[in-house]
Amino acid sequence: MGPRRLQCRWEVGMVTALSRPPSWTRTQDEEVGDKTTSVIILAGEMLSVAEQFLEHQMHPTVIISAYRKALDDMIATLKEISTPVDVSNRELMLKIINSVDTTKAIKRWADLACNIALDAVKTVELEDNGRKELDIKKYTRKSWGGHGEQGCHPPQMRRFIKNPRILLLDCSLEYKKGESQTEIEITREEDFSCILQMEEEYIQQVCEDIIRLKPDLVITEKGISDLAQHYLVKANITAIRRVRKTDNNRIARACGARIASRTDDIREEDKIGSEYFAFLTECKDPKACTIILRGASKEILAEVERNLQDAMQVCHNVMIGPYLVPGGGVTEMRVAHSLKKKSKGMTGVNKWPYRSVANALEVIPRMFIQNCGASTIRLLTSLRAKHTQEGCQSWGVDGEAGVIVDMKDLGIWEPLAVKMQTYKTAVETAILLLRIDDIVSGQKKGDDRADDAGTEFHVRATRQLLAPCFKPGGSS
């Protein structure tokens, strides 16, 4: 290697932050499934307001300490302004879910989508010893079709079975092949017939174990041989093969069955469009469900599925934590007003980074105003003035009309859990990037186009051996 020129410089990290949204928003999506864009915008703004302190040689540890104190006060303020909600009130729940879909592609069918989302979440709701479980990702599936080779075979099998006895398997109804290389030495012609006979006897024994239980429907995650199909047809048993593991788990939960791994331990099928679907209906107290979506193209279906997932996630968050906060930028303005008020009683250098968090929060209502094409300065100034008046703390930005209105009258609410997770993720992400000391870049000597064609590398040194990367919220 030839000599290299090293140039050390400080970069705030704003561009780095916005260029990798998936890693930033993964936590937000897994926890609450919403406001991933808000996390990126808010974290970027917090890094932006921190730049002035870094330029004045304020240590990042001081900024981080102020940000952590601001986060604690933000969460406390959110709990104070939150409003409890009765999750058993269907009309109120539909209004909350409808506020999500009214500005998306599914707006035309918002009422239908909201009812589907609410029914789906209530179906998978499970209470066990006072603990509520709502795993919509695992037990609620949105299907377009494309089930591969699964289905009923051969066609003589029944397509409609009322009150069936269902057997769930995760083993194959085929002769077991060797997992490693298997060699068989045959010296006589009769030996080959003997081997075939052994395979047939094994399949026959497996099918006899199933037939002995007299099921009407057999569902397995593996394959079914032609000989096994023959025996099952003779016994008037319908079989569905190669079902996904996740689908089998949902069927087990819906029917209250247990998946068997060995046969000795121990559907109605309709065509929609060009795909086949197996329907298990009228289950007693089902705790899993499937939503079938149909559309003109895969792109439309993908957008509808994403909108429906957002609606279901809102319903899920409200049922898990039945508290709401006003939307339309109201929460950010109220929290910012509270932080500015508390900063007046603070002393020391921590006061200024703490107050800058309040300024960063205003980026959310500012983005709302910009998106609707209104005057940002005029509306944001009016909104600040409104929140200083008594009884006007619920005023926010109407994203469609571009005016400030009372969000309570407009019916725009957000789950408290989503807002709290948004603030936590944004602040922790900003803190993580503030821990970066320097960025060291190297390039080939004498190459004017090194930025485009040269070798470039970045070494990011962090305090405490990158401990914050693996433990968010760790001390500095």
C-alpha cells in the first residue's frame, strides 16, 4: 500500500441519520408499528439543534445528560395530558381507528377497513390470569393468495365439511428418505420388490394410525404421497398438505387443537380469483383469523395491506394501553411549552440543550403545516400563542385545510403508547450519534477524484467501546 493522507473532521451526523432509516425505525415498528417517519424527523432535528453546542465546544456528555432529563419530563407530561378511553365502546374505537385511514389510499373504504381491523384484533385478544395478549403479527394474517402447492389432493376428497374432526400434523405422510447418503446393495431381483414392499407397508401403517382416529380433515406441513392419498380417499378423509408453519399454528389456536409430530402419538376449499383457499369457519371461541384482500394489482394490494396493518396496530395499541393524546401536533406543542417553562427554573449549562429539545419538538407541527401548503411562520406563531392561553391546549394543525383547529372537535387522537415510544426512540437515537467522537476518512494521495473513484473508509470511534450501541440508554 502506498502512503495515504488522513483528514480528521467532525460531522454532525444529520445526513448519516437520515440515510439509514431501516435500522433506526426497526424498534419503533416492532414495538408499536407506527410513527416510524416521525422518529427519523424528530431524531434528525435533535441532532440539528445540538450542532450549535458542539461548535461552541460543549461536551457531548453534557448534551446527553440534558436530553435524558428532557426525555423523563416529556414522558411525565404525556401521562398528565393523556385521556383514558373505554375500549369496549365500539363507536369510539372506530373513530380512533378511522383517524388513521382518512388520509391514506384506503380512505374510500375507511369504514370497512376500520371494522375489519377492530374485529380482527378483538378476535385474537386473549386474557390469561389477568394478562392480556394481543399478538396480531402472529395470529392475524392478511392474504392475497399464492399458496404454492398446498391444497386438497386428489379431487375426490370432500370440499365442504361441517363440524369436522381435525388432525394437525407437522410430519410427512411419505416414506422417510435418508438424511445423509444412503447406499443399498441389491443382489437379487426380489430384493428390489422387497424394498418397495417395505415402503408401502410404512405408508399403510401411518395411514392406519390416522384412520383409527376417524378424522374428517388432516392438515400437515409436509408432503403426502400418492399411496397415502389413496388410503385417505378410501377412508373419506380430506387432506391438506404443505401448510406453512405459521398457518398451522393459527389453525391450532383457532380450533383449540395440538399439533402432532408423529402419527402414532396421537376444509372447506373455495377458489377466489385464481387462488385456492381453505376456510375453517364457525370455530368455537377462535383466537386467530385471516383477512383476504383482493385488488386490481399487487401494488394496490400492498398499499391496502399496509394501511390495514396501521389500523390494526392503532387498535392494538389502544387496547393494550387505553390512553389517548391529541394529534395534529398538539402533543408536541404542549410538551414543548412544558419543557420551556421548566427550563426557566434550571441553572448551569444543561439549561440550553434542555431547552433546545423543546424547539426540536416543534418540527412535527411544522412538517404538518408544510405538507398542506400553508404559511409555516404565521401558523406556527399562532399555534404557540394559542397554547399560552387557558383552555386552548388542544388546538393543533388540520392537515387537510391548513388551519389551526381544536383536535377534540375534529376527533384526531393518537395512542399514548405510540407517542411515548416515538420520543424514546428519537432521543435515544440522537444520543447514540452524539457519542461519536470523530470520523476519520482516508483517500489516495494526488487523486482529485478520490471522493468518486478513490478508496474511502470511515472509522467511527465511540466512548466506552460502543457500549451504547448494544445498550440504549446506558450511562456515558
